[in-house]
Amino acid sequence: MAETFFMPETSSVLAEILEPQYNGSIGRAAAWADAYAHTSEGRFSYQWHWIDTHDHAPEYCNLDYKNDCAKGGCVVSAIANQTGILRECIDRVKSSSWSGGTNLTCSYALKWVSHFLGDIHQPLHANARAIGGNTYRVTFGGASTQLHAVWDAYIPYFAANVSHPFSNQSIDPFFTGLVSRIRKDGFYEAPYMWLACSDPSTPEVCAESWAKESNKWDCDYVWSRVRNDTDLGTNGYATGAVPIVELQISKAALRLGTWLNNLVVGEKNAHEEQEIIEL
């Protein structure tokens, strides 16, 4: 989805940063971060995928980056740090210093930024209760699972009416439909408002604001409506969650596309080029 919002220069520059096996696609590369975090080499990055709040959902939700980000990092600090690295990498590509995905530090930075902008929009990546829902057992569609997986996978599959993981080789019609809704202003929130914070020179500020939005959903729906004595796939919980999931996925995609455009071509140029494309 994010790639559909890329400026041409963004696509060409990022293709020089990724390793060749990804064919220039952040969509093909973004899942790498999860697998890497579960290796001995990448174990240090495991905690970068979330931020553990010191609140009490659903009675009270509050995210404070300075207090909640663990010593080894969190999703907010990871976005900020890797955005800084990526900015330098983009400058080097544009100055023709190197190309072809030969610098793993740079490729990793792009893959982390792409992945973490997805993670930070999933409400349970911005909440500490039951370890982000990972230890809260529930039933969905007759299957025993945990609440985190419900928001990671089961509800998106429910919304898209599929029973299997999405391919990372092409964009699914479900996501194409969301892109169309973004372009047609088809959400109750105007998409331009999602970009109120989209300046990569202030990555901590922006990432914290996105995390706070996600955290708010933990009180407004995720934990306030959940029950573990009934099937979440049939009791109305999933149906009520679909608009939230569609909104959060769409925000993540537009913000990621815009974030990377702004890194490559600059915020002003990206905005002007996008206006020309829309016209």
C-alpha cells in the first residue's frame, strides 16, 4: 500500500538501498524484521517492535514515551534512530556513492522503518497489559489463540474475507480497496489530517503521536469490548473492530509512503509532486 504513494524518485532511490532479492519492494522486505528479531544475531531488536505503557487499560490509557520506552529501546525510539540512519543512506545513494543494496546497515534501516511504521499502528504494540495481549487467551472462529494475534492477523483476514496470510509478492484486493478509499477521502477522518506530523527531522515527536493514537484504541475498543468466554469471530467483536483495523492500516500505509517520500525528495517537493499526480 505504501508503495502506491511513492514518488518515482523515491522508488528508484530505495531500490538501490534494498538487497537485490527484494526487487526494490519494501512490501516484500518488511516482514524481515520479525524473522530477524527471533535469531540470535537479531535478538537485540526484539523489543523495538512495541512500547510498554504504564497505564491500566481499559480504565485508563496513557502513553508517555520518555517513561515507557525501555532502556534497550522501543518502537518509538527505533523509528527515530533508524530514520536518522536511513536519511544518511539516502543522501549517499543520491550522491552516487554506492548502489545495489550492498550496505546492510542501510538496508536494515529501511526494512526496520517500513516494518515499525506498521507495528506502531497496531494498538497492542502500544500497550503493556498481558504483554500486549500475548498472554490473554481468546477464541476466534473456533480456534484458540491470543488477543495479540487477533489484531495482528485474524481481524484483517476477517475484514478481507480470506483464511490465509496475505502474499508479500503483490497487493491484495483488500488493500487496493483501502488505497482507493484513501484517495477518495472515504474515511470518517480526512487522510490529510493523518499527515499532521510527517517531518522525518522530528521522528520521535511523530512516532510518539502515532503510538498515542494506537494506545487510545486500547481503552476505546480493544480491551473494553473483549471477552474470553465467547468466540470473538462471531460475537460482534470482530465486526466492530474492522473499521478500526482498516483505519489503522490505511494510516500506516499513507504515513509510511509520505515519510519515505519526504526523506528522499524533501517534504515540500513531495507535497507539490503529489498534488500534480492527484490533478
